[in-house]
Amino acid sequence: MKIVKLNNGLEMPMIGFGTYQITPNTTLLNVAKALRLGYRMIDTAQYYGNEEGVGEAIKESGLDREQLFVTTKVQTSGYEETKKGLDGSLLDFNQDYFDLVLIHWPMGNDLETYRALEDAYQEGKIRAIGLSNFNELQVQEIIDHSSIKPVVDQIETHILWQQQRMHDYLTANNIVHESYAPLGEGNPGFLDIPILKEIGDKYQKTPAQVTLRYLIQCGIVVIPKSLNTKHMEENIDIFDFELNGEEMAKLRDLDVKKSIDGWPATMQENNY
């Protein structure tokens, strides 16, 4: 497993298990499976309604909490609501802390929301603070008006929308670029691009593995989600090959800045 060091010194795995749209009643089963397969980072959110199942899976795994990196996201707006919501998440999670908490999306009172997370950081309830779905201007506003710099911006990123402009900005500000939907969330034809298969055949890897490897070599953290055991195994089995410069260039050329669903519109480059 490759790791990345965040700007506060905390180490984060470069690949994790996403839990978006995993129902609460199947979260325990699937997260437990991911942990058995070797995943050590789990990504959840208040919005997903499955923080409790993630906590149960960790308890059941027998793994030391310190071996794991768990991210959640608040969907609250403002100081008091965020403070209360985070305490509720910790209660559901049934653990003492989260490794990383993100503001899930811009809500309008983000500076106060972020201040609540700063206080939670100082209290030891969270080990790092980040953002999700924030464009360059929105990230900069947080930096300019906060005492703790965000460590991560989690944004839609995949082979057809590589977020090169945001990547350059985040890298320049020592903020990790994290990808959600790295495999296109199962959209038909997404992994049927011929060059993905061509490169995959060379290394005896699938198009999905080539895609994930490409993003990681770009310095982007990925959180693919699959409930298929074989695919879960394949998604984490990407550290025994390396794409060369020519292959990286060919994959970079696939970027057409195409969003899966166009949300949020503020992430489109002509909006920031």
C-alpha cells in the first residue's frame, strides 16, 4: 500500500473503500469484507446513513483502530449544527475519533462549519480536516479565513475528467487531491476505452486497474466502490506494475472534462 503524508503530518493510504450508496443494512457485511481483503481506509458520510455499519465492521474485524483511516463528511451548515452533527456521527460510529472529516459540499455558511471542525480537531475528535466538492475559489476562501489548512479536497475525478486545473492548484497549496467516482460509478462504456484494454493486456491487468494505477501515479488518492469480491480484490491489486511515461501521456489525453452527472456545477472550470 502506498501512503501520502498530509500537510499536518498524518499519513493516509492512497486507496480506500468507498461506501456511497451502500445501504445501512449491508454496510457491515461489505466493509468487513473490504477489511479482510486488505483495505485500510474506509470512506463514509453522514449523508450515506452508514457510519454505524462502518463502526460495527471495524469492531468485528479485530483490527486495531490505529491501523485504519476512516473519513466521514458533514452535511451540516454553521457552527452549532456541525458540532452537534459531528457528535452524533461519533456516537453512531461508536469510536472516539475520525481520522478525517470533510465538509461534504459548499452550503453557504462554510466558514462557521469549518470553525466547528477546527474546534473538534483541537479536542481530538478528528485528526484532520478537509473539503469535498469545493472549487479553487471556495478552497481559497477557507484557507484565507481559517487557522488550520484543509488537508484534502475530494472531488469527482476519473479518466474522462481528470481535474487537471484543480490538481495543479491543490498541489501548489500542499492539499491532497482525492478522487471520488474514479471508475465512473459503473456508467456503461466507461471502461471500454481501447487504450485501457491495450495497456491492461500488457501488464495482465483490467481497465479498472489501469485507471486506478494512473490516478495514483498522478498523486491522486482513490476510493473505488464495488460489492463484487473479485473487483474489490482487483481494485487494491495495483502496486505490482507501473505505467511508463508514454502510457501516462496517452491516458492524460483521454481527459475531456466530462462529469458523470454534472453536479455540482460549481466544479466546472468555467465557473471558477
